[in-house]
Amino acid sequence: MELLYTRKSVSWLLKRAHKTLIGNYLKQLLSLVFGGFKDLMPIIIVVVFFQFLVLQQPIPNLENIVVGLFMVSFGLTLFIKGLEISLFPIGESLAYDFARKGSVFWLIIFAFALGFGTTIAEPALIAIADKAAFLAAKDNVISSSVAAQQAYASGLRYTVATSVGVAIVIGVIRIIRGWPIQYIIIGGYVGVVTITFFAPKEIIGIAYDSGGVTTSTITVPLVTALGVGLASSIRGRNPMIDGFGLIALASLTPMMFVMLYGIFV
């Protein structure tokens, strides 16, 4: 009888602990969703202001918009939480392991592969490359055949991905050597302005936009984590000073590479 009573007590305690754990997870999830909704609030205010006060019209499909906002808020919450528990730790741990191993060669190979791989998979880059190929064919810059458009779009994507890989390598070497980033950035933009004078006018806008589409959802967290982790693992480096700046380089080099692609291709 005493054993049966003990088993019931243990079972009751386990159920209570399980409910408490689920309750805590739900509270955390609701808190994160509310935080994501707060992040979207400026966009909501802008839309409501212009819709009601400027256009003076009701919002069409209000139910769908409300549902969509909830889905965006929930998705944004999961994305940010995923960055915190997955991508940032992976990038930092890999950088630390490479630094501890002391192999600069493999660190540079990894940096290039990371920049190239994350950029080539960016949905925004795929979209802008396809649109650029379509418009280039429409303006008779390239042949209107599907094969020509695919080749043009692929060329743009591989050019941008290569440029980001090169940018991450430069950034890693900068962290290792302790070079000030401002001089690299200034020199880079001098190069951008110089190449602009020689690039075909049809490619300049695409080149400038390519610098923005590379810094998206996949590239930014991994590259940032790589820089911070590497600066944290090297003696004499400050993560706040030396760890950041890789994204700026990754936005800069595609402009030059894409304009050079337009000049020579």
C-alpha cells in the first residue's frame, strides 16, 4: 500500500513538473512573439497612418492582413531565436576552433567557402539575378533565349558569391593582422567610384544593388559570428573593434566585381 502511494506521488510530481515546464515554454514563446510584434509596430503605424489619414481609405482584406502579420511576427520570433541558439554559436565555435588549431590556410579556405556558399544560396540574389537577366534580354543586351538568360543570371550570382568570399577572406586577414577597417573601407569605395566611370551604364545599378542583397538572412548571422568568434579567440584583439566589419566588406566588394563583370563580360 505504501509502495502504491509512493508511485502515485511520484507520478503526480512528474505530471506537475511536466505541466510547469510546458507552461514556462509557452510563456517564453508568447513573450518572444510579443517582442516580434513590437518590432513590426513601426511598419504597422506607417501603413495605418498613410492608409487612413493620407489616402483616407479602409484597409482592404483586413482579416488576411491581420493573420499575415501574426504569421510574420511568429516567423520572425522563431528566426531570431534560431539565430541565438544555432547559427551564432556555430560560427563562433568554428572560428575559435580554427584559431586554436593555428592553421591560417584552412581558416582562409573556410572563410572563402562560407562567404561563397551562403551568398550563392541567398533567395534575394537569385531573384535580382533573374530579373536582371530578363531585363538585359528585353533591352537586347544579351540574347533573348532562355539559355542566354540563365547563363547571364548564373554569371551574376557566381560573381557576387565570389566577391563575398574574397571580402570575408580580406576581413579575416584584417582581424588576424589587426588592420584598421576604416582604411580598407575608404580604399574600397575609392575603387567603386573609379570603376563606375568605366562600367557600362546598364550594369551600374545592378552592381550597387548587389551589395545589399548579399547581406541577408543567411549570410549576416554566420559571417558576424565568424568575425566575433575569431576576434575573441585571438590574443590582443577586441571583439567590439575587430570582430565587426565583415558585413561592410561583403557589401562593398560585389559592387566592384559586378561592374568588372559588366566591363569584361
